[in-house]
Amino acid sequence: MTDLTPIESNVVTFIRTTIQRRGYGPTAREIGDAGVAPRSDVPQLLRSLGAKCAIATSPVRDRPVWLDDGMPDDDDDGSRN
């Protein structure tokens, strides 16, 4: 993984803490609302973190952000049963 900026590191820490506490990742809005990063910057931060392989995202999941060490199975279509 490429070196993260301080704000990217804060976002990854927030995502990790949220997953540990709730069992699933936060939405982009929750990241912004938590004050971890300016709400308007969150989409770009998530793209940057994805490019650095720090997180993975999916447009078909209800909670589209997770850490690369907690990715869903390849056959997961994102639906909730």
C-alpha cells in the first residue's frame, strides 16, 4: 500500500473502527458527518484510497466502503438477504 496522507489515514482508521464496532462499513456521508474529512472531499478521498489499495468500494452494495482485508466474497452481489 502506498503511503497515506494524514487525512487518508484518519479516514481508514474511522472505517476500521466503524467496521469493528458495527460489523459493516460507513457510508460516504457518515464519514463526512463524523468530521473525519470535509464532506465535499469524501468522494475524492475514497477514490484515492481505492487507488492506493487501502480500501475497496462497490457501487452495488448498501454500505459501499470496506477495508481491503475485509472484502466480500467474489460471488457477493451486494444484496442483503
